[in-house]
Amino acid sequence: MKVLVPVKRVVDYNVKVRVKSDNSGVDIANVKMSMNPFCEIAVEEAVRLKEKGVVTEIIAVSAGITQCQETLRNAMAIGADRAILIETDVDLQPLAVAKLLKAVVDKEQPRLVILGKQAIDDDANQTGQMLAALLGWGQATFASKVEVAGDVATVTREMDGGLETISLKLPAIITTDLRLNEPRYATLPNIMKAKKKELAIVKPADLGVDVAPRLTTLRVDEPPKRQGGVKVADVAALIDKLKNEAKVI
Amino acid sequence: MSTYQAPLKEFQFLLETVAPLAELSKLEHFADATPDTVRAILEESAKFARDVLDPLNWSGDREGSKRNADDSVTTPKGFKAAYDGYRAMGGAALPMPEEFGGLGLPRSVVTLTDEMLHSSNMGFGLMPMLTQGAIEAILLAGSDTLKATYLEKMVSGRWTGTMNLTEPQAGSDLALVKTRAVPQADGTYRVFGTKIYITYGEHDWAENIVHLVLARLPDAPEGVKGISLLVVPKMLVNADGSLGARNDVKCVSLEHKLGIHASPTAVMQYGDNGGAVGYIVGQENRGLEYMFIMMNLARFGVGLQGVGIAERSYQRAVSFARERVQSRDVAAPKEPSVPIIRHPDVRRMLLRMRSQTEAARALAMATAYAIDLSDAHPDEDTRKANKAFADLMIPIVKGWSTEMAQDVTYNGVQVHGGMGFVEETGAAQYYRDARITTIYEGTTAIQANDLIGRKMAREGGVTAKALIGTMRAFAASMGASHNVNLKSSQAKLIAGIDAVERAVEFNLSNFNSNVRACFAGSVPMVKLFGIVCGAWVLARVALEADRRIGTGHPDKAFYEAKIATLRFYTDTMMPEALAAADTIVNGADGTLALAEASF
């Protein structure tokens, strides 16, 4: 069984990001970039399925600028067998990514697509769901446990109220939550071997997909700075402040 | 709170300047070490250091290793699992030949991964360092059988290695070694004796420990020419590679030390029950010779410990100085108190820490690059010239980087004030851990003797003079820059090179006629070379930074910091180099004047 794992290159989670001075977005020049942590979990899950003998081939795919090749090499160092980069300088939004992935799925015919539930840069949490809709496949989002037997995946999902276990017919989409697994460190020999694995590069036009942005970002601001606390004299003063200053009651 | 973050950007820049990786990967030998692969390797190693090793550093120090009644040793909680992770990653294999399962990466890359180990957890980092040394010894002189039996398992980290040199009466002077190796009819030896200060001589991470032991054969000549090197495994190895009986070697106690508490420092007893089985490495009576070839790398490794611990100490001090609010800005006495990083003297301490660490790291990288070229360059003259440069630099990398680490970790405590003196802050541990680095693998004085004797006087100063010429040519090329900071540093660098030249001349012209005078100034010679060569490599880095700023590189702040750091260093460290040169040339009479009885 083939599995497709889309991965996204994002600002490293250790980096404290700054908003650009013109408020047009976040400054990502010269900051460290890494694979989105949820995508790392997706790669790890695919590798575990391969180690169990459920999966035979893992294809990592990414969409974006040339440097996304590093992210794909990283996925191959963890255990993906080959990779596809859909190369474009256009700022990609979830719908465009979902359409690109659909085109790759049509071509590669995987039985399973495992994605991170969201990316830590825009926190959109949309691509997996959109891809499921475009393909007409079943989806299990926010997975914290995955078992695949024959043509059925049994997935435990993390919900607000607790855990939900569902089964779904393949082909299907799974998006990963934080507790699904703990990704391994890429071994250094595998990092070197990853260099020799196949990495194909295609353009959105080759896949017949229009990736032009549909949404416009109006303005990006830093979160407001936290104000220092004050000590109130009595309950009446507290209620007064809550009513008139914070305006929460 | 401070978490170790490997200075990856700095590493990358060094791989583009003083140790140009792009050049190395053009050589057939290092064809796989392409810049993108190396970047991925450094990033993954940095993650491991940050997430696994750094969090164990303090608990490992508190808990320490413990010896049990059955002679086994239990390492601190979490260390075995960390080692399993390190092994699984293939960490142990990096510099080793591919023939035995290694990755064959250049020393220029391994220098950085080793630094990360020592920055995040020196007590842990000692094990890979010692095992690398033991592997080198077997590679260098071991028979094919020894190589086939031990190397692959050691390269994969399944078995670990130790170096057994010291005995109670034989420290710096290994000619005094008394451990006996008695030849047997079957070609093996029986080893009897006591070895002390054996790092990771016993532990709970691996199923076998391969001890490399210096010993004396019954008919061996006196002194250094009568010492042999043997492999003595903890568990005997069967012909099929499986483990056999326990050998006659055990850990009889652990030392109580000032630092590196996580690592067990064992007293090893050989041959209490009939003799430990040993296998000769290379030829009889040539052990010390092999040991010295290998020792070069071990000394280089300890120099990296100095750099690593200094970097960690600096990171923690900066983090504290940004958070700790105390006293008003001296220039704004009416304003509220400020984070102490605004105080000029704290700035001085932090820059002193940072600039020395960066200089020592860049010097280690320039040396590593020379080691790589001496190993792998197709042209023989290039190989020879680089070997000579690396040999000259190794006592400086070892001697100076570890001495500067004392100064750096001292200031690391000082920045913290009273908080630095209590253990919970973490700064004190670096100060204690750093302390061993000027002692083991040859004290600073031993490095200094090596520098002024073997590496300088013995060859008439050829390599030292060539280095002076190289530095002069570089300093002249700095004149092309319009940057005022670089101009100022250029003048100071030239003054430093003049001082080196003066001191080298003194050493060469007095070595035969007044040798005691030369040795009286040997440690200042290490310092002089360290500071001046450090300025030279920092300036090479800063010059490239200046060029990149000129091309409108977006990461201007990073490159400006390189130039500012050089400026501070040449302004405040270089005077110490000039003073060291004065001590060398004029200090001997005073040093030797007091009669022995008057002490």
C-alpha cells in the first residue's frame, strides 16, 4: 500500500517571530525554518506503518519554494522513500494546496494520505479536510491512534469532550494530533542516504492547478503587550473595574 | 532559565570561511559531505543536544555515577536511554571509516557535533570522545583480527572504549608505567596492574567495554621505549564475535571529583585472578608512539570541551543578564532599575566570554580543516603543509581553549553574582566541569612543552615562521577594507604578530643555550599564540562579514556582530598577548631566581 505524506516548511517552533514593520506579515528572512511539527508526526506514523508491514511505499510531498527540498530531504531521512516538490514562489493558501495534493493523489493513487492537522505558522487547519472533500474520501482528523487492517483504518480522534474512535474505509485522509506519536531523530546515516533518494520537481501548471491566492491579508499585528496587574482595595472596586474598565460584566 | 541552543548560524559561517566545506566536498574522500547534507546533520545533532542531553546535564551532576557492591557502576538516571538514542542516531559513527560502518565525515564537521555534545553535557560527551580515541588506536596499529573483532561494534556504539594510561606513580611521565603484560604461548598476554582515572572504565550502557592499556613486557627496555599497548576487553570475545567469559578486570572504586560528576572515573584492577587476557596492538614496545599519534586527536577533543563548556556558560549568562533587573543605568540615574545587561561591566564580561569562545572555536575549525586536508588532499605538499600546521596548532587548541574556558566560566559565575555561587542556577557546574580540561590529556604545561620543544625548536621554527608569514599576509590584506573597526583591529593584529615573532625568536635562540629560560615562559607562549591566532581567525571571519554587508546581505545584524566582536577582542585581549610576550622574553630570570629551599 502506498501512502502519501504532505509536509510543510515553516518557521522553526523555537523562533520568536516578529511582525514586519509594514504590518504586511511575519518576517521570515534569515530565521530558521523546519518541518511543521504536525507533519513530522505524520511522517513518523507512515514510517511506523511501513515498519509494521502495512505500508510498502511512502511518498513525501511539499509545495512551495526551492528550499522546501530541505524539508523533503528531512522527511526522507526519517524514512520516506521518495519525494515530490511542487515548486512555486506563489504564497499558497490551503485550498490551492489541497488542489495540488488532489492532482498528486490522482497520479500516484495512494490508499492513504496522512497530514498534520495544521501548520504552526498560519494554524489554518483546513488542508486535510479540503483534500478529503475534493477527493470524496472519508477523513479522520486529529488522530491520536491509528490502526490499519485490510481495507479499514481504525482511528482514535481527540475531541473537546474526550476521545472518539471511528473506523473508515480506505482510501482515506488522516490528520495527526500531537499525541499520535513522538517522532524519532533522523539517524545521521539516513540523512546521508536521503541525499541519494529520488526527489521529483513539478510545477503547479504541470498539474493543471491554478494556485492564485483567493484571500487577501489586510494587516498583521503583534498580540497586545500584557499590562501589569493592580491591587484593588475591595470587592466593590474589583467589580467596578470589571464593569467599566475591562467591560467583561 | 536557559536552554542550550547550538549556534548553528555561527557553525555555518565557519564552514563558509575558515573551514570551507564546499572545498572539502570537492575532494573524493569527502564527496558525500555536501553542504546541504551537513546542514541537516548539524540540525539533527543540535536537536538531540538541546532536547535530550542538555536537560540531563544538571541532574547528572547532582546524582553522579555510583559503584555497586558487585563492582558494577550505575550511571545517573536517563543517561543510558540518552546513550541508546545517541547510538540509534549513529552519533558514534560520524568520523569513522565507512569500511567499519562509519560515515567518514570530515573533522571540520565532527568538530561541531563534538562541541554540541560537550556544550550540552560534558559528562556524557566524554564517552563518545574516549571511544573515538580507542577506535583510532586500533585503526592505527591494530592487526586485521583486532579490527575485525572490535571496530564495527565500537563504531556502532554497541561496545565502548577506554584509555588506560595513568597509574598512581605515572601521570604526566608515562615512562614510569608499571602494569605488566606477560606473553603467553598462544600469542595473547596476561595483564596485571592498577590503572587510575579511567573515564567510563565501568558503566551500564553497553554489553562490552574495550580497554586500551599501556603496559610493560617482562624484558622491555627501561623508560618510554619499553611500553606496549594492549586491548583488554571487559568480556572476552568468542571466535564468532559473541561474548564469552568475563575477563579478569574490574572497577575497584570511583573517584570523588570537582566536576564531570555524571561520568564515572574508575580505578581499574587487572589480573587479580590469574591475569587479564590482552591482545597486543601493533608491535611490542611501541605503545607510547601509537599513543602519541592518537593523543593528538584526543587533545584536540579536549580543546573542544573548552569551547563547548564556554559556549554553554556564555548562553546561560546572557539569558540571566537579560532577565535580572538590578540597579539603575549609570547614565540615567533617575530612571528605574534596568536588566543588568545594560551595565558596562556586565557587557565587558559577556563580550570577554563571547569573543574568546568564538576565537577558540574558529581556531579549532581552522585546525580541523587542516587535519582534513592533511588526510585527503591529492597533493602531497599540501598534505604535508597542513599536517605541520595542524600539529603546531593542537597544543594551542588544547592548551589555550581550555585555559580560556576557565576565564569564561569564571565570568559566567560572576555575571550571576550571588546567584552564580549557588548550584541551582547552573552556572557553577560549568565552572567546576571546565576545571578538568586544563589537566587531563596533558596539563597546560605539557601542551606548552610540546609547543616550544617538539613543535617549534626541534624543527628550527619552520612551521611557526610560516604561520607568522601567513598571518602577516592576511593582516596586510585587511587594509583594503574601509570599515574603521577592521582598520583598528588590523593595527592590533599586526602588533600581536610582531609579539609572536619576538617570542619565537627568543625561544629558538635560547632553546639550546638556556633551556630553563624557555620552559619558564612556555605556558605564556601558549597564551600568546592562542590570543594572536584567535585574532587572526576572527579577523578572517570579520572580513568576510564585512564583504557580505557590502553586498547588502539581509542578515546584517549577524555580520555586524562579527566585526564588533573582533574589535572588542583586539582592543581588550590583545594587550594580554603583548604582556605574555614580555613575560616570555623578560620573565625567566625572575621566575627562576628564588632558591628551591626558600619556597
